[in-house]
Amino acid sequence: MRFNRVTAEVIERLKRIVGEDYVITSPEELEKYSIDEIEERYRHLPEVVVKPRTPEEIAAIMKLANEYRIPVTPRGAGTGLSGGAVPAHGGIVLSLERMNEILEIDPDNMMVTVEPGVVLADMMRAVEARGLFYPVDVSTLESCHVGGNVAENAGGARAVKYGITGHWVYGLEMVTPTGEIVHLGGKRIKDATGYNLVQLVVGSEGTLGIITKITFRLTVKPKYVLDLLIPFDSLENAVTQVLGLLREESSLSAIEFMDSLSIKAAERYLKLTLPYDDSEAHLLIQVDGMEEEGIWQAAERVYERLTAAGAKEVFVADNRLTREKLWRARRNIAEALKALNNYVSVEDIVVPRSKIPEIARRLRELSQIHDLEVPLYGHIGDGNLHPTPVSGDRDEETWIRDLEAFLSDMFKAVKELGGNITAEHGVGIKRRKYLHLCVEPAEIELMKAIKRAWDPNGILNPGKIFPVEGTC
């Protein structure tokens, strides 16, 4: 498939659609939109950046792009980790940063409707001010946009109890790849009318449409929250204990895991110290609920179980400052590893929870076989780990070669254990070459058929999930 370049005529027509101030062509500005949080080697410059304000403007842009057969890459805050916002084939980057209003908080239906450029933390604070709660708290909540969360079906720490983004999306307004404005779902809790197109768009990585409004379901905010930090001398013992906890405790909202390499990196980066930082692994467990006594009783049961199983201590964070310190360390591990190493690759594997101890063991074996240091952390309560190989003293060419060999073996091990290559970061351009290792050919063909039906010219976010047809 061949795409066309952005011409001076196209740029003039874009200016007539959104206004001259919102069409960006200067090389310095284009550079800012050439990459997300993926590795530098995936950088690709757009030919123009457009910043629409309304669905009608987006529809007009898509019709223009189809007319000239120019690729369009939707973009939110650029906090993704798969290259989903990278304009892999040049063309137009369509930035949604101006579409940033909270449109309605509806307490009666317990719903909130927002534009895609709203920052997640801002939405969370706004609904909490009305006595409601949106529980999906991804690590980048202070900077990521909710539209990107929906496009990637973001997860976060509290997925073990509250699920992931897709569980809370009930309505979407979007512009199709061919430029039609459509409304999917709504404020209905139950709806069995035809195909569930809302959930098809969730997690489609901006390849099936450009989201312009989102209606999220909300819930009641828990009154009491405790965080527990539990160090272990044995990584294997730490991850094994999680399975028993999940069978016994319904009040656990998060179970996070950090190995010693991850903890030390976060400490160096943030200039802080965590208790027992010489331990091989830490669990960070959150307990929440509506009754204070019940939360403390649950914490006591966690304490008794884990200390009997070999935990060195159980530290209770029951005030805001202590809790923020613990979560700041956990949320900044990826940034710490990036800052402290020349090259890193933040991965996002998922396996059935019962296979967590086995995948942790295999990852250690593979790191030794490939002579790679692989810090390990993640959302262990829902089977989602973030192995993050780091380069050491390798040059870039050697790093890429060794990394690809490690990833290939890692994804094969994940497949053997019933897992998959990504849980919350998406395939993007980063993982598309490994898709066939875990996903059956027939399933890939079904996805491609949907893409062709919705986007006949193949112009919307091309090269994401699988290559553009006719290219490698």
C-alpha cells in the first residue's frame, strides 16, 4: 500500500478546517510529535500536526485524508509505551489536546462524560468532589489523557479489584476512518442491541476510529484505604503468596510487585529509601472498603499469613504522606530505569495468575541465558508483569540484537503458559513483529478484516498492531 505526501494544498485546506494557528509545520514543533515514551529508535517525524476542537473538524480532516490518501495518526498526551502515537508512515498527526473538557458529571446515573484530552487525574478529582469514584489509576495518571487510556485499554494497579478501563466505558462518540461521526453505547447499564462496538473500539489503539467523547461509569469511593509494604528475601516466595491471598481476601484492591533491581533504581532516581531495600522482592498491597474495622481486620489477616510464610516485616501506611511515598516509588520505576541506563525496553506480559511463579522463574533463567539484567515489577495481582531489560554497557546495535533474542524467547514462554504479549500497553509498532508468537493466524486475519472494513484506504494509524499490507 502506498500513501501520498502532505502537499501545500492539503496544508491550506487543513488551515481552513481548524484555523491557521492549529496547523503546525515547523520542524522544531513537529519533533515533539514524533515519538511517545517508546525507545528513541522508533522516532518518526510527521509532515504536519493538526489540533482540531470539534468532532466536525475531525470528520472533515478524515475526509480530506481519504481524498488524498494521507495517513493520519491520532495522538493524546504521548505517554504510551508501544509507539501507538508515533506517525510510522509520516502524514498527519491529529492531536486531541484541545478537546479537554469534562462535559457532564451525572450523579443519578453515576456516569461522567468527557472529551478525550482530559487528564485522567483531573477527571478523578472532579468526580470525587461530587462523591463518586473512578478507580482505574494508571501510573501516569497526572499526565495521561483518558482518550489514550480507552484506545489502549489501560490497566493500572487497582485492576485486581476494579478491572481495567474497558470495564468502565459505556458510551463513545467517535469519528470513523472515513469521516462519519457515530455514537456508540450510552448511559445504559445493560444493552444487548447488536454487536458491542464500544468494546471493539476500546483497545483498538486508534486504528478503528478517533474517539471524541467518552462516557465512563462511576462507583462509590471507599472510605478507608491502607497500603502494606511487605519485603521478602525470596522472590519466588513473594510471588507464590499472592495466589493464596487472592483466594481469601475480597478487600484487596491492588497487589503490586517490585524486585530488588527495581526498588534500588527507584530509590536512586527519587532520592528516597524504602524499608528493607536489600530484600530480593517487595509486595505492595492495598486494602480498601467502607468499614474501618473491616479494613484493619483484613490487614491483620494479611500480616499473619505473610509473616508466617517468611515475610521479613509488614509496614502499614495509613496516612497520606506515607502512602504517597510508597506509590511514588512504584509508579516511577520505569522512569528510573530509563534515566539510569542508556537503553531499556519496558515490557508488558500477562499470564494467568496461577502461572505467575513459573513465569518469574523462567524470566530469571532467560536473563541468565541471554546475559541481560532484567528488573521485574508489575501488577502481580492480575497476572501483568513488566520485565524491563536494560542494556548495561552494550552499544545500540548489540543491544537491539540481544534484546530481540531475549524477547522472542520470553514471548514463547508466555505463550506456553497461556499468556500474551501485552496486557495494558498495546501492540503498537513495538510488539507487532511478535504478535504471531502468541496470537493464532486466524485471529490475526479476523482483526485485519475488521480493519479493512472500517478503514478501506488503510489511512488511520497505519502500521500499528500489524504492518501495513504490502510492507514488512
